[in-house]
Amino acid sequence: MRIRVIFLHRAAEIVPKGMRVIDVELREGATLADLLEFIKNNVSGKLALGILKRRLTVSIVVNDVPIVNLNYRLRNGDTVRFLTPTSGG
């Protein structure tokens, strides 16, 4: 299945510039944890391990819905965004 992945804010600064928006092929039934494993091996180990080890605060949004469970099952055509909280005032 094909998943579009978009890295925004601080997450975009961690991944290589040419990989801020990518299409990923994953097996049917893959989860967010599987996607993070792909990212770790093919895009940015620093970002994926930071998320998995809870060293980076990153929001994961699938089709405009925030998801916190890494066992969330992805579907063909999903768009997954990784973004960091912003602050200011």
C-alpha cells in the first residue's frame, strides 16, 4: 500500500531536504510503528529513534486526525504528517 509522509516544522529540519514529502510503500496492515521503522532505516534514524524513545515531542497526524497509538493501522492512500509543537506569543 502507498502512504504519503510529510515532515513539518522541526521534523522537516531533521530529515534530508529532498525527503520532506515522500511516498512510501508498506505492506497491507502496516502500523505507524512499521512506518517509523521504515523512516529509521531509510529517511532519518535520528527522527524515528527520537520518537520511539520519546526524546522528541512530535505530533503524528493521519488524514488530519491526531494519532497517539503507534499500533494504529494505516490504509492505502493515507497521508501521515509528522510535526513538532510550535510556541510563541
